[in-house]
Amino acid sequence: MKVIKSLEDAETSGLAAPVRDLTRRLVEDLIHIYSNEGGGQWDPELDGHVLIIEPGDGDDAVEEAIGYRLADAPLEGVTREDGCYVSCVLWNNEAGLSLVIVDHEGMDPATRQVLEDGLLDGCADG
């Protein structure tokens, strides 16, 4: 599992190019939203950051990071991009964690079903 709180974190994360680029776009979006639309500056500790959930990250680690097992998390919509599920878990009306869940063959079937059921119309990359 990787915690990404800056553009530098995304660049130095060791993630494969498609996942790294997706992560960088999410961080850029957070910076834009909080600085341009929110009238302030993005603070990843207060406003939220990006969490990369990779193959091998177990339920215990995910629960420690987001407060829920992934299959039980109150996800706010799910999209699919670059072989990943993308969603978020909100802490309140102003902050939350952006999640990048790397798809893989060994994914827990219950977790996959929750993610697939949460896909927003037209948001699957096939």
C-alpha cells in the first residue's frame, strides 16, 4: 500500500507508468480543487490524499488505513481507469481518501463484486 501526499510522492512511488500517471492526475485534481475552487491550499493531512491499494495488501492493512475492510467501505462511486478501480471514502463533507485499487486476478471475489456493483455508468475501461 502506498500513501501519496504530493506530486513528488507520485513520481517516486515506484508505481508502473499507468498507475503512476493516474495517481499524479488525482493529486493534481486535489491541488486544483482545494486551491482554485476551495479558496485555500490543499493540505493532505486535513483534506485527504491518495491511497494506492496493491495486490498483496490485506484486509487488516486496508482497514487500518481507511477504517474499513475494502468490501465494507462506504465508497462514493467507482470508476475504472488504466486497470484500476478508483473511488473515495469521505471523512466529512470536505475531506476524504482517494483510492486507487489495482485490479488483479487474486482479488477477493466479494471485494471485486462491491467494486463492480459501484461502477458508475459509462466509467468502465473494459
